[in-house]
Amino acid sequence: MKPVTQELLRQAAAAFDFGLPTGEAERYGAGHINDTFAVWAADHSRRWILQRINTDTFTDPAGLMENVTGVTSYLRREILARGGDPDREPLNVVPTREGKPYYTDCEGGAWRAYLFVEGTVCLQKVENERDFYTVAETFGNFQNQLAGYPAATLHETIARFHDTPNRYANFEKALAADVMGRAREIGPEIAFIRAREADCHVLMDQLAANPLKFILFIDDLSFASNDDNFAALKAILEGSAGGRAGNIAVYATSNRRHLVKETFTDRAGDDLHEADTRQELMSLSARFGLIVTFQRPDKALYSQILLQLAKQYQLPIPSDQLITRGEAFAIRAGGRSPRAARQFIEQCRAGVL
């Protein structure tokens, strides 16, 4: 990302509804992913966190902030119900002056803001057993509070984050390129990771060795047209030098017909054998033996889906209001779909909408 200029910072701070006139803004913390600043009120009575999201890492800021606002709103209600302090225990998102959860600057950068929680510390590393215990207790409490949250409504904010074989392969690629020339300085760390390479695919190894049968379900599978990382999944579906596991079936859902982003320029490219290129792009989807296509529903069918889901979840919302609000949600979600209907109903059930 480009460096944050004072003008970008000023514009971003002015975009949020802090409720008070603001003064100076200064860099805050030691984070290395996002650009974080503390913004003071003009009278120094309070401050807020203002953060430019790293869109190289979080490529879908809209989905990311939908996750954040959904989870934090839910947590706030849970904390209130348990007699906690909703201003200190959860994150509290500060909306923009337009009522949105994030702001897009003139360069396309995405910004968000939170209430600053005074009287707290952020540890950069664990110093003692008490720190370990406190973190574990806090994280466990966080998970307990979210036990009833509709997880299906969350967006995947970092694609293939838990795909450890792929992450190890990317590590080796980065190591071979050594763009910054730092590999020679971290020999012990490199050796540590390489010694544990087998741990990256231990799950698939265990599944293959088990006499039981398994279904591996992948939701929202999608690749860029120039992403060759789907080779690992092709090997799982068709087998590689190690052979194909006979007790694993892979199910996947995707919003793309062939799992890969396709454009008209793919047809008019400068490849010598353009048909081969197109076949390669479609080769992954071709490895699935059965493909079921769900067409986009019209208004009548979408309304029927909403009504049936509301009946299933026992939502006490009048039908006319349900359909009107569901249509509005579909517009924000990119169009009518069974998934949009389910996400809308689950968020209504959780009290998010």
C-alpha cells in the first residue's frame, strides 16, 4: 500500500461521525498489517482508533466490515444481557457521517474507526504464565459469547487462510525468490518450518489412512484466472504421485461456473494455443463428477424462499415487511439468491437486522 499522507489522514478523520470536534492524529501501536492512528478530540477529552485496512491482505473490506459489525453488535447485546460493560468489552465501531461502517478515500483505501478503550495494554509478546492464562480465559469467553451467532453469515476475509499445504507451498516460493535478500539471516527459522512440513498435510494423510469415508466440504471456492494454486486441489481430486484417496469425496460450492474468474480477454489472448489455455482454466471444475447449478430466483420464488425460511426459524415478522426488507437486503448483497435469503433470515434471527 502507498504511505498515508497527512491529507489522506485528515480526510479520513473528517469522514467519521465521532460526535466531537477532532484534533491531532498520531500513529499508534506496533501493528504491521494495517495503518493505525489515535485521533484525539479537540479538547483531549477522549480519543478513537482510526485504521486504514490493508486491502492487499483483506481484499474484501465490505465483507470484512460486515463481519465486524455483525459480530460486535451481537456481542454488545450478549454483554448487556450478562450485566457487562458494552463500552469496554466489545469493539465499538464508529460509523461514517453517511452511516457506513467504513470509508473509502480518494485513492481507494478503506478506513474504519473504533472507540478507544482507555486503561488497557496490548502485549506484543507473552511474558509469563499469567499472560497465557489471561489470553486463554478471554478467548474462551469470547467464543462462549458467540456460541449462538449464525456463522454461515460470515464472509471469508482471507482466501485459503487455513489451507496449510498451500501456505507451505507459498512459503517455499517466497523463499526461493528471496526478494528482500533476508533468507540467509533466518536459517534456524527456515529449518524449523521445513522440519514440520509434514504437519501441513497431516489431516489429509489421516483421512486417507482411515477406513471410514469422509466428505470434504469447501464453501465459496474460487480462484483468479492466473492463480496456479488450484493444482493442489486438482491432485486431491484426481490423485498425484501418492495416488488418490479412495475414501474422500470433495463437495464444493462456488459463485463461478468453472471455479475460475473468466473474462472476454481470455478468448482474445495472445497464447499460441488458446484452446489449451481455456481447457486448463476449466480443468479443475471438470474434475468434479456431478455439477448442480442453482439459477438466480425471480422475485416470486425469492419471496417464497424468504417465507419458508422465516416459518422454519419461527420469525414473528409480518410477511409484507419480511419480503420488503429481504428485497432490500438482496440489493445490498448483489442480487437475489437462496444464500442471500438465508443470510437475511439468520441475521434477523440473531437480531443483527
